[in-house]
Amino acid sequence: MTATVDDLLDLLDVRPVGHDVFAGSPSESALPRVFGGQVMGQALAAAGCTVDRERRPHSLHAYFLRAGAADRSIDYEVSTLREGRAFSTREVRARQGVELIFTMTASFHVTEPGLEHQVPLPPLPPPATLARNAERPQDWPDIYREWGSLDIRRVPPSVGDRSFRSQSWLRTTAPLPDDPLLHTCVLACISDLTLLSATLVPHGIPSRHEGYQVASLDHSVWFHRGCRVDDWLLYDQSTPSMSDSVGLAQGRMFTSDGTLVASIAQEGLVRALP
């Protein structure tokens, strides 16, 4: 899918094909279904094309309606819901042909001064002490093997209380251009990569989840502060509940110096296969 960072940049480079309509390239994945994070990253990039660059994304709320085909391009229709003095809100509908596969609302905000606080970075081993995902492919779902553009390092479950928690360090394998919107789109994309695995931890199910169908249903991201995704980010993930085969996962992303840059929540289907 994205063997290199150049592939990742090409994937998120949506092109205009009509009035506020943008096309996203297919992923060329060996897997039949398009990765949800790709759709979300492309959708945010399309919305960002219609907003003044001085306004940065502060939140998105998305629903994955149908499985998209990985070998087909996706059209993103952007509608303006609000254009205010401080906020711009967009709705994005993603289609393959006539079929609607994804919807998202995204809000953009001007930078303005105000009160500040955040939770602290949890104490964890630095990424240099941990193994890369590429070094242990047998421990990861097949989709991770297609993300050579990312360096992902999972914190071992033996560190601290892991019963409802999962943590990973991640960054791109090469520098990205100095484009704040691009870094935010990449963050949105990769926020879908490891989060739902947290719902498996309390049940002792390995991340490869063989024998289980695992699929994202909805996804929300709140972007608190700007960051570079080519620097290390800690993805601190937890799961408060699972019922009726639907699990809730929550995540927080920190820079290596302890700055909280995003909060994430996702519901996903976790269904035992017959």
C-alpha cells in the first residue's frame, strides 16, 4: 500500500475532478478492502482543499458505511456546512461509483489565545529500545506489512498494567514536507491503524485476531495541537467497554517530549468467525 513515504504522499494527494469534488487514488493493496484510515486521510485532505490554510482541523467525526474496494479510486464530495469568523465546517461524502461508503464532518478553527492544560505523558520505554513492526511481521495483521512508510514499535504488554491498555510509538520512516495540513491528514490516517486492537487485549486475543472479523464502524479525532508525524508519537490506547460484538477504543497521541496532540475514539465490530 505505502511501501515508502513517497507512496504515502501520493495516496493523500487528492485531485480536483469537479466543483468541490476530489478523487483519491486507489491503494494498490493486496487486500480486497480499502483501509479505513486511508479513506479518512483522503477525506480530510479533500475538506482541507476548500478551507483557508490559516484554519487548522480541530476535529473530525466519521462513519464507515460500507467496505470500499482497495483497487478503485474514491470520489470525495465536499459540502460547506458553516463558514464563520472562527470556524469552518465541512461535510465529506465518499463514493465508489454511486455507492456511498463513508461520511465525515470536519471542523477547522483559527488559532487564538486562551487557557491551556493537558494530561501528562505516561512513563514508557523510549522507542529506540523496542522492536520495529517489520522485525516481527508474524505478530501483526497482514495490513501492517503494507505500511513500510511507517515505523511502528509496540510497547510490550509486560510493562505496567496492560489489562485494558495498549501502547505504540510510531512515525513515518522519512521526513515529510513542512505542510501542517499534510501532517494532520497523516495523523488521521494512522490513528485508525492500531486502535481497534486495544479492544482485544482484555480477552487475550493476539493482534493478528485470527478467527475474528474486526472492522471499524465510526471514528472521531480531536486535534489539540500541531505536530510532526515524522517525529515519534506515542499512541496510548485503552478500551472501556465491549458488548454486542461492538468494542469502544480510546486513544491519546503524545509527542516524545510529552505534548498531547490528539484524542481519538473509535467503535468497531469484533465478531467471532464460524
